Amino acid sequence: MTTTTVAPGTLSTAQAINRALHDALAEDPSVLVLGEDVGPLGGVFRVTDGLTAAFGEDRCFDTPLAEAGIAGFAVGLAMNGMRPVIEMQFDAFAYPAFEQVVSHIAKMRNRTRGRVELPLVMRVPYAGGIGGVEHHCDSSEAYYAHTPGLHVVAPSTPGDAYALLREAIASRDPVVFLEPKKLYWAKGEVGGEHVPGIGTAVVRRAGTDATLIAYGPAVPVALAAAEAAAQDGRSLQVVDLRSLVPYDDATVCAAVESTGRAVVVAEAAGFAGFAAEVAARVSERCFHSLAAPVRRVTGLDIPFPPPKLEHLQLPSVDRVLDAVDDLQWEDA
């Protein structure tokens, strides 16, 4: 659904998101960008830098510090023909808007039997890895993925950040766009090649011994673990989900069936988290191909800790490799 092909180049994830917003604003006068400090300041992470200068304060503008109000205002805009892109400044700052998200944004199309669509994107800078304090490093994807009526996207590369955001803005349905904060400064190629759309997972690294399934900020960890495992002669495949809802069962199952072993890697707390859903789906659909139970490597089941303890909270290469070692290799 992306309407244009961006000129190829190397950008950071933050720059790729900025480019996507810029191009969407330039092409479609119904697109608006709004949120706390997204205007002249350019956002806390400068993701919206320059947009107000380029398009004016009626197209990219600041809102009061009231997340429920931001979301509710966006509902009204979307119901009246606009395509608002709202930013929740940090992941846990979005919780005051949750009633609007669940009761209205997710349900409006169903409530009106399809007569009222909400083409709305909620950008959420999320997850840890930046040394932030409580309320600044939550991984809140399970709340949104559990809510029928929402699409939920979590890119891990600048190329995906650009292409998936363009598709999200063009979508007729509301999309929660999760932006891994620690990857804002990671650079990669944007444009010049076809990027699969929302609802499609991709294999980031081929492997034959086990499959690592990850998304968002956990993808670089999984890739680093696969590289470390290769030094010991073990071949690990890495699947990047990219899209949590819709979820790509076909790609994930094909990958797991090709290796017979799977580890799910995610930053969020493990209990009742999205990683549990992935593990359950793999176990149900790939049962006869599995040589060992599906393992999970997740954040701890605690509120996000102080910055000096963050490294103990987040999945690490060592924790991933420990989980791989537990996959009953003695039976191989």
C-alpha cells in the first residue's frame, strides 16, 4: 500500500521515520502529525524535526500534555476524513489514552458495521536500552496486540521503519506503530528494494539447527546470538516478525519446521506477554516438527528497573544462547 518509493540511501531509524512522515505529509493533505512537543522542537528524539517548518503548524503541531485528549481528538479527525498520526512521547505515557484506544479507536469500524473507518496511526516510542527510568522504557505491545481491531507493527530496521509507516498511514484501519527507542540511531539502507508489507515476517538470517523468533529491539540481540553461535559451529536462523497483528503464521511455521527447534526473544515481561502467544502458536502448529519445547527469553516479570540494572532486565546474547543450549541437543 506504500504510495511511493523513496530514493535509496543510508539513514538512521529516526531519520527513516522522519522521511516517511515528510513524504506522507507532502503527498496527502489529509495527513496530520500531532503530539507532545512534535512541532517546532521536533520531539524528544527529534523524529519530527523540521516537519512544522516544512508544512506549517496546521499540519504538524503540539498538543496539551493529555494523552487521552490526543487520542480522542485523533478519533474525531479520522472520523471526519483526516489521517492523523499521533505520537505518545514514551511508551508508558500512552496508558492514560488506553480507554480511547480500546473503547473507540479499536471498535469504531465494527460498531458502525464498517460505515466509519479510523485511518489513524499511533506512534509509540517503546522498550528499553536507553538508560531511561520507570515510565520511559515499557514494552507495552501485548496490550495492543490483545485488542481486536488494531494493527500492531514493530520494525527493527530503518528500511522497515520507512516502508511500514508509509503503509500504516495509508491503511484504512488504526495502526499502533511501535518504535524501538534504542534503535533510533541504528543505520541501514532505506529504499531501492521491495519491502514486505504489514502482516509479513521475514527471515533475517538463514540457519539449520534452531530458529530464533524476535521483533523490534530484540532482533539485533537475536542476530548477535546467531553470530556468536556460529563461532561454536551451531547454525541459528533468525525470523523478524515485523508485524504482530496481523501475525504471519506461514513464515514462522515454515522456519520452525525447517529446524525443529525454536526460541522466542522479546524485551517485554514473560508472563502473559506476546512471546507467550508466539510460543503457543508455534507449539500448536508445529508440534510434530519440534524436537524440543519452545523456549522464551524475555524481560523479567518486574517493573522496569533503574538504569544501572537495565542490563539484567533485557534479553542478552548469553541468555539467548543458554536457551538454545536447553533445546535437548542430546537427542539430535
